[in-house]
Amino acid sequence: ALAANFAFYDVASGELDALLEARVSRMTVKRNVLVTVVVGLMALAGILGVVIVRGIVRSAGDAAAIAQRLAQGDLAFDLPHASGDELGAVIRAMGSMKVSLDGFVAGQQTLARQHGQGLTSHRMDAGALPGTYGEMAAAMNALVSQQLDVTDRLVRVVEAYAQGDFSAEMAELPGEQARISEACRQARTRLLGVAEEIQRLSGAAARGDFGVRGEESRYDFAYREMVGNLNRLMDEASRGIDGIDGALRALAEGDLTHRVDGEFQGRFGVLQTNANTTTERLRELVGSIRGAVGSISTGTQEIAA
């Protein structure tokens, strides 16, 4: 029995060893296959990771570049291809923002061009722009309208002044625009002052009073020149009238030696020449009369003798 058992053991041991070796061989094959699969999966995961990381980095770089150009106000670029992930959604959103900015900038450029050509009624189409961009366009239109309203009021005031109507006054404007109101007020004051000077001097001249003079020191530039010219006109008129008056007074007193001296222009020069010529002719006439009287006296004495 022992011998049989040992014989069975020897046979069974060999079979078991063979089975074990076969199983070990199969396990080795499975292990190798599994390792190969794992390594392959790891390699594939690495490749996919590199691709994904590169895509993310590229998309993030594109998004950062777009954001930087938008921040710098550079809208002259084309959008890159956007992937279907979240970063692609960000790029597409930035593309929508670029479209809105392009529309706003184009509206502003058209507004500036139209107003530069004198078409001041043109306004930006605020309704065509979304959200805040539409609000910005509406605010721009309101600002333009406000400035044009100020300009229109200023034009009406200047037109009134050009027609001699100084009753028009520029309304008080706020802030830095108060300079416009102040400039209009000063212009009105100067124009009224010059008008009053002209009326005062012309009224005095109409009454024959050429001794009135305007206050040049109150004005500057063209206004001072205008008042100065009026004063010189009064001076010339007064000097001319005084010269003719002196000549006539001398004639009335029998003084035929008086002459109107000085240099006169225009009609005053003609009056000066005529007055001096008249005096000369009267002096010649009186001389002739004296000669005739002398001859008559001599003849009378000879006849009497």
C-alpha cells in the first residue's frame, strides 16, 4: 500500500507539477497581457493628457491674447478656431464682445464723419447695440444733442447781435461751459458800450457839438480802434469848422490877410481851398477898389486945381 501510495504520489506529483507549470505559464501570459494593456492604457492616457493640456494651453493663450488686445483697444484681428469646451465658450463670448465693440466703434466713427461734414442731425443707432453698449450710444447721442443745443442757442444770440438786437442774452451754463455764457455777456457789454458811444458822438455831431469825445481806454482791439476813429472824425470836423469859422470871422472884421492853415482831407480840404481863394479874391478886389478910388481922388484934385 505504501509503495502504491508513493507510486501514486510520484505520478500525481508530476501531473500536478505539469498542471502548475501550465497554470503558471497561463498566468504569466495573462500578466504580460495585462501589463501590456496597462502600459498601453497609460501611454494612451499620457498622449491624451498631452493633447488635452496642449489644447487647454492653446485655448487659454488664445483667450488671454484676445483679452489683452481688447483691453488695448485693438479690434483689428480675426478670432481663432474655438473648441467645444469651456475655453472655447469663453473665446466665442469674447468674439461676441468684439462684434459689439466693432459696432459701437463703427457707430462713433460714422457719427464723427457725418458731423464733420455738417450733418449734425445724425445720431448713433442705440437700439442696434446690446445692453451697456446701447446705453453708451444713447448717452453719446444725448451728449451730442446737448452740445448742439448750446451751439444753437449761441448762434441765435450771435445772430441777434449781428442784427443790432442786444436784448438777447445767453442763458447761464453749468461747469466749464460757464465760459460761453461769460464770453457772450462780455461781448454784449462791449457791443452795447460801442453802440452807446456811436449814438452819443453821432448825436453830438448832429447837434453841431464837435467837442464830445469817446472813452477809448474802456475798449480793446477793434472796439478801441472804432472809438478812436470816431474821436479823430470829431477832431477833424472840429478843426475844419474852427478853421472856416476863423476865416469867416476875420472876413467879417475886414481882415483879408487871414488864411485857413493846416492840412485837411476830403470836403474839408475843398472848404479850406475855397475859403482861402475867397479871401484872396476879396483882397484883390479891395486892392482894385482902392486903386480906383486913388485914381478918382487924383483926378478930382486935378480937376479942382
